[in-house]
Amino acid sequence: MKSFALFVLAALTILSIVCADTWSLDMQCLVEAQIILRHSNELGSQSIVWSQGQLDNGNELCSSDQVICVKDIIVKKENCQEVTIDFKVQYASKWSNNITAVLHGIWSSAGYLSRVYKFAPVFEP
């Protein structure tokens, strides 16, 4: 019975992390893609900005307040019109499963900009 109660508590924690939070990515790209990860909830908002030249694949990067982190980043870019990103995010001391996002750049006077890509990470138990 005690283990079932712990399981239910863990499930509720995961649901509260995912349901109350908004996660998104967007991209700015001229020569190098710059990816912006944003997270927000009722407690505030955080962002992480990174570019392919800034990180070697697999490195970890956290927001300035250390609330969210990103790791295992792999960026595949043929051109600025389509960029595929594989990564994991951390929130509330839990890492997510792998996330794959495909961002499509649209030409503007500032270079290629993507639409906002919203996602809901699934966190490891």
C-alpha cells in the first residue's frame, strides 16, 4: 500500500510539472542557428540561448537561475530553412526523455526565423 501511495505521488508530481508548464523553442539563423528554449509557469519564466558553435554535442547548459537545463544536444542543419534538434531538458531535478524538434526557418529581414515550437516533455521517473 505504501509503495502504491508513493507511485501515485510521483505520478501527480510529473503531471504537475507537465500540465502547469509551457515549454517552447524558436530559432534565429543567418550562418549559424541560434536556438532559444523557453519555459514558464506560475512561478516565473526562464530561457536558454545556445548555438551549435557554442556547445559540443552532449554538453549541459542551464538557465542563469539554474531552474532549467538542457543536455545531449544534437543539432542537424543542412541550411537555415530546416534545423533538427535532439535534446533533453531538466526541471525540478528530473531529466526528460529525448525530445526531437524540427524548426522551419522563414526568411525575414533579420535572417531566417522559425515559428514557435511548443512541446510537452515527458520526464523520467
